[in-house]
Amino acid sequence: MPTLPTLVLFALFQGSLGFVFANATTLALAETGQNAGTGSAFLGSLQFLLAALVSPLVGLAGEATAVPMGIVMVVTIVLAGVSFLALPRRDADGPRDADGPRVADEQASGVEDYAPSA
């Protein structure tokens, strides 16, 4: 494989990670609210664990080729895409009641449920 195109593609891939990791971490920690420290610790531990599991796979074929690194990169990109499509996402406006308005809409309207006294 030619060296220059490989280096250019690798630099583009690595350069994009600065944007992706920063924004992904911010969005993930926004969901933790008061427990941001715990969320940050969990994300850091997960990153170190995955790096420890994946890095030996790259070194299996030795130092003579970069093919295992490319394969691991492609596999992890595909897994990220599949998880993005398969995992459920939270609704931005909050959960919905069963066949009714959003819970956040009811709370924002200030209308409370009440039963008239008899």
C-alpha cells in the first residue's frame, strides 16, 4: 500500500476524532445531571478498558503490516454505526405518556390534574 495516501487517510481519521470525542463526551455527560463526576469516571474507565482489549488485536500480525490496524479501525466504525442505529434514543422533549401528550408538555403547561370535591 502506498505510504502517502495511507498517511493522509490516517491523519484525516485521527483529526476527526478530536471533534467526535469532545462532542460525544459532552452529550453523554449532559445526560448525567448531578452525577457528572460518576459519568465521567465511567466513560474514562470504558475508554481504557476498550483500548486494553483492542490494542493486542492490532499487534497480533506483528510490526511488518498495518492491515490489522486498518481492520480493527473498520470493525469499530461498523460497530459504532450499528449501535447508533440499533440502540434506542431518548426523545429530546422527554418521555411520552401512553397514547397521550408528552410528560414535559403537561408539566410546562402548569395544569394539574385534580378531582373536584363532592
